Amino acid sequence: MNPNALRNDFPLLASGLVYLDNAATTQRPRQVLQTLTTFYERYNANIHRSPHALGEAATQMYEQAHAGVARFIGASSSREIVFLRNTTEALNLVAVSLCRGESGPLALRPGDEVVITIMEHHSNFVPWQALCREAGLHLRIVGLREHGALDLDQLSANLGPRTRLVCCTHVSNVLGTINPVIDVARMTHEAGALLLVDAAQSVPSMPVNVRSLGCDFLAFSGHKMLAPFGTGVLYGREDLLQRMSPFLFGGDMIQTVTESGSTWSSLPWKFEAGTPDVAAGIALGGATDTRTGQRLVGAVDYLAALGMDTVRAHEAALLEQLVKGLREIPRVTVTGPSDCAQRAAAVSFSVDGADPFVVARLLDDEGICVRAGGHCAYPLAARLGVDGTVRASPYIYNTASEVERFLGVVKDIVAHRIV
Ligand SMILES: Cc1ncc(COP(=O)(O)O)c(C=O)c1O
């Protein structure tokens, strides 16, 4: 993969901006932007309701986009793929749905236990905290071993007969740690519980196959993997989604409605109430107009053409360079696993005595975008004993020379621009 060649696809990078804030959101390639334009110019109609050819084409394409995402993550069928706004909404869907009495055998009951880890993003922390308070459940929090690895002994100790659900991130957005989800799934299932994986930082960056991982639910955001804002996905095992209650109620998610009650549409539509962002969904999953053969490229098409092994290899090379370079700079401490094989390319670091926001602003002055702060993981920051860190997160279009430039600027900031 040649990142320099890819850069032509990303209009925003043409100015020479060094964009290293990809864990927050990525840039979008022209091909995906073109899909949005093409949809609105040639196919714009509402789905699942319009009896005209335009509406049918839009419906078919939106359904194909679900199938494209299903293929990308190895789901058995598009019935297991719910399009939502983002990872946060997907995680909240599971929390709300499992707590509705109608979920029958799946419903969470007072006294049940939900296990999360200390490295969760607020999106996979706060919904469970709130739910446990409201529904009388117990929240168990698994800690870390040295260098930011998940403590599997603690996980094992926290699994018990009342454990119903384990919620675990695949990749930490702060530490970069890649969690051993296959082991977590085995342990969770041996305890008779379900596993929900927050894959917001893994699906964009490495091959992810839901069946190989053995998870029951998996959530991720399209905007972190080249697709438009407002796109997110919940994967759920079909037999589980089948038995779960809807999340939102309204149009498009019903089969029948009478004065005395309603029944729900088939999967995944039961979980997609109201008019969705059709164009953005197609720009995530891709679709072909079956009448004309015209292809509307989705973000998953773009990534699949590169190959997710290649994406991971490219990120891993930049990660090694980043971690090695930062470690050589005095006063800089890199958080997370020291072995790059155990981690992804979100690299957080602190500069002794310096406010992370000041460091980020000084980098910005040099045309380098990074993130600073608690990265929506305050409980983790508290356990690590830091107020915040600076985070650099490269992606497919970043080059070794950009990382070199970033390291040079950090070195200069540490040596000359902060006391
Ligand atoms: C690990 C992780 N989970 C969840 C989220 C939330 O994603 P979104 O804001 O797209 O819902 C993020 C965002 O940074 C994340 O990094």
C-alpha cells in the first residue's frame, strides 16, 4: 500500500496538513463523497415505503449496504447488521433493549451483574453505570495488568452465576491495547453470559470477523473508517436480536399496528425506527444500481480493496516508528503496551510538567492535528493517575515522513517551547 498515492483521494489533505487525529474521526475519500452526491442526484427517495421505481432503487441500495457491512465483518447475514448513528447509539441500544421486560429470557433483572473493563470509552461505561443504578444491577469493573493489558485473572474472578453481560473494548482508544477478545468470549460464555464488543477502534484498522471473535454483539462507527458522520453499526447474533425488544418505536420498525397493540418488522428493520440517513448508510456499505450497474462506493469497499491485513501492517509500521521515536524524547512517557504487537496505532503520551492541551496547540501551530485530554475515558485516566494525555493516531494515508515530522516537532516543543 502506498499512502502517498492514496492521498490524492483525500481532498482535505492536499494542503499538507498532517492529520494524526484519526481515532477521533478519519478523513473521507473522494469515492465515498461521490457516493453521497450520486445518491442525492440520481436516487434520492425514502426507503421501505415509496411504491415508485426511485424508492425501490433507494431501498435496494440501502439493503445492499447492510449486506456490504455484513461481508466486511463476517456476519452470517445482513439481518444481523443494524445501521445506527454511531457506536454510542449501538451500545445504548443493547443496554435499553436488554432491560425491557419484553426481552423475555434475555431480560436483565435486579441483582444481575454486568462486567465492564476500566479501559472502556464513556460510551461503553456510562450506559452500564446508569442502567445498573436504574435497574438494580451490579456493575463489576475489571482492571489492568502492567503496561495496560487487561487483567484476565480479574475478569475470571468477576464472572459468576449472576453475570449476564460482559462489555469489553476490542482496542483501547487511550492505551492502544488490543484485548484478547477470543479468550474473553470463551470465558464469558463459560460463565453463561453474553459478550458485547466495542470495536470502534478495531474495525477501521484490522481484520475483524465477528464469528472468529465469538462475540454476541459488536458496535462500531462509520465515521472512524472513512464513511460519513452519522453512520454506526450494531452487529448482533440473529437469534439474540430476534428475541430482543425494539430500541426506538415508530415508523418502519413495525409489521402491524392496531389500537390494541403492535408487532415488529423483521430484522434488522425492527431496530431501525424512522427515516434513516440513507445516503450515508450507502456511503458506508456500498451498493450497485441493479438496473444500470452503477456502483456507489462505500467505505467498506474502499478498505476491502486495500485489504485489512495491509491496513494493519501499514499502521503497525507507523506505530513502531511513533512509539520508538517518542520513547527517545526526554520527559515523554508513552502509555500502553510496550510490545507493539499487542497494540494498535492510537498512541497516547504525556510530557512531564506540560499540559497536554498546550502540547496539542503547539503541534497545531505547525499544522499537525492530534487530540488532547481524557479521551472520553476518565475512569481510566484516574486509575493511571494522569489528568490527560496527547494522542497521535495515524491511518492509511499517513506516511513515515509525516511521523518523522511530528516527532521532530515534539522534540522541539519539549526542548524549547515548554518549561
Ligand atoms: C473505543 C471507543 N468506543 C466508543 C467510541 C464512541 O464513538 P462515537 O462517538 O462514534 O459513538 C469511541 C470514540 O472515540 C471509541 O474510541
